[in-house]
Amino acid sequence: MFDATQIPGGPGAGVLVARAAALDAADELGKLRERFTLPEGVVYLDGNSLGALPAGVAAATADVVARQWGELLIRSWDESGWWTAPERIGDRIAPLLGAAPGQVVVGDSTSVNLFKALVGAARLASPMRGKMLVDASTFPTDGYIAESAARMTGLAVTPVDPSRAAEEMDGDTAVVLLNHVDYKTGRLHDLPGLTAAAHEAGALIVWDLCHSAGALPVGLDEHGVDLAVGCTYKYLNGGPGAPAYLYIAGRHQAGFDSPLPGWNGHAEPFAMTPGYLPAEGAARGRVGTPDILSMLALESALDAWDGVSVEAVRAKSLALGDFFLACVAEYVPQGRVESVTPVEHDRRGSQVSLRTDNAREVMRELISRGVVGDFRAPDVLRFGFTPLYVGFADAERAARTLGHIFG
């Protein structure tokens, strides 16, 4: 286990390089890098946008295409388990979310699942309530979806600062939508405390886990979360456009009324009846025919998590962020960058965001020098630390390269 307090501040480049080597040598997760296919010589710090390719995915996907589809054809819905993939893969993701089996279903996009969750939450809430609180700094799509869901259910959207959201929850609040980790700043919000506050106010809460699942413990069941959504192509490494997931707490499943009652979520999908009868459990969150190619690529990608503790991942993530910030302080001239990510561990996700002038051009230069992060308008550099394949030498090199650019 890493102790970030032992990382020295202002020690000079030589000491930092040596410290990175020592930390990597002691890293219990370091060997997991072999589970991924990464370009030689590239420091990849954009796993908070698109995770790296797990080593087994190419062969697994080739089998799906050549054998399961090419040879077995339609028989694969039964013989290869295509039909049960959304629930089966959901149960593999569930432990990473702190959820018991039977509460996570995989399919569709985060946006579609968020629409289901928000409308479903509004239909579960008291009809006498008229307000939906929405994270004011949310990823734009969440806001768009929330506005549409609110129009459909007769609620009024009220934007809130997540740090003050509890103060806004009252007897008129029906639904609360918050991000566990802010996509731009990397700030971690208080999921246990805000969930408890929503329940105390008599509201239901929906959490967007896109920037936390696979990076830190979430504890959906432990903290009594009602509904949650998230993507799988970031820290879960499912691949570009990989299907998202929907968590429906067991206590809400019988009453969950999806606004998208597709045939795949029917209790008897092949009966082809004109009336809709929802399936039992989280399966009622299914809509149309699942995207099997990307679904099974995700299933293979999750093999990278075999035997891995989310707690160990979190410890390394925090240590990587601390070390990176120490290196930035040493290498980058004072005043050229400002961290907008909280230093406190209980307020930080698995990324570090730095504000600087000409951020777009700086990131382009970093990428040209083999350090891949990303840029968010107008002035933010984002560096995602994915502990399964990022090491301390990567963090040191990224900060040193940034220093060279400003030097």
C-alpha cells in the first residue's frame, strides 16, 4: 500500500526519477500493465476519456465475429450466451460499483440510460413534488437529458452546486441528479452524504458514475443509492462506444417504470404480445437488441480486473496524483499552471486538472512529445491516472515534459 505522505516535495529531478523507480518497483499493481496493449514509448494519461486496449480483447472479438457469428450464426443467441449478456456482464461490473448481483444491466449509451433513470425516478417519487435538482457543472449531455426528462414528467429543473446540493433539497424535491466525480476538475463529491440528504428530504437520487467506476470504491448498496448510470469505455476499458450500464436498486425494481419499454425488456419477449409486461429485476431496463460485438468486447475487457481490489486501485490512484503534483511543482515554472483538482484525498477522483493559458496548444505539444492527456475548454489540461496501467515513471515523465514546454 502506498503512503503518499512519504513523497518528498521540491527534491530536484534526479531524486524524483529515483523516487518514481522505487515506487514502481514496490507497486503491487504494476504487473497489471501486461494485461494491456499500449504503444511503446507513450505515456497514456487519457484513460478518463478512453481506456487502453486490454490484451485479450482482439482475440475474443475475432472469435465473436468468425466463430460465434460466422459459424454458429443465429444459434449464438442461445449457444454463445448472447441473449443473457446484458445481465451477465452487469453482474461482473456490479462488484466494482459495490452492488450485489441482479441490479446492473448493460446496454445502450449513458445518455439513454440516464433518461430511463431520471424518468423512472420521477415516476417512483411522490406526485406532489415538482422539482428536479441537477448538478450545474454536469457534463452537458446530462443537462440536456435532464431537461427532457423533466418536461416529460412535469418537473422543473433547478441547477445546483453539488457542494451545496443538500441545502437545496426540500419537500418539493422529487429527484436529484449528481456526478460522483466532476468531469472537468476531477472533484469527488460526497456520495454517501448527499444520498442520505436526498432521502431525508424524501427524494430519490440518481448518480452519474462515469468518472468514478473502476477508479475508486462507490458503495451503491452500502449507501442506499436509488439509481445510477455510467459508461464502460473509461476506467473499465470497454472500448470506444462500449455499452453503458444502469443500476436499479433491488427495492425499486418492481416499481421501476421505464420510459423506453422495448421488446428486450418484456417479461416474455418472444411472445410478441401487443401489451407490455416488464421483465422482473434489472432486466426491465433493457430496450432493444443488444450490440453484441461491443458488448462481448466489454466482457473480455473486464478480465483485466480479475483478482484486482478496487481499494488497492484507489490507493495507487491517489499516490499517482500526489506524485504528479509534486513533480509539477518541481518542473513547471511557478505561476504557469494552477491545479483545479482538490488536493484532499476525500475530494479527488482519479484525474488531475491543471488550468493554464493556451491549454489547447500545450496539450497538442504534450501529445507530440508522447504524453497523451486531453484538453477541456477553455483552459484546462486533464491527466487521468488509471492505476491498472499507469506507473509513477509515467507521472514523472509527464510533469517533466510539461516543464520543458513551459521552460
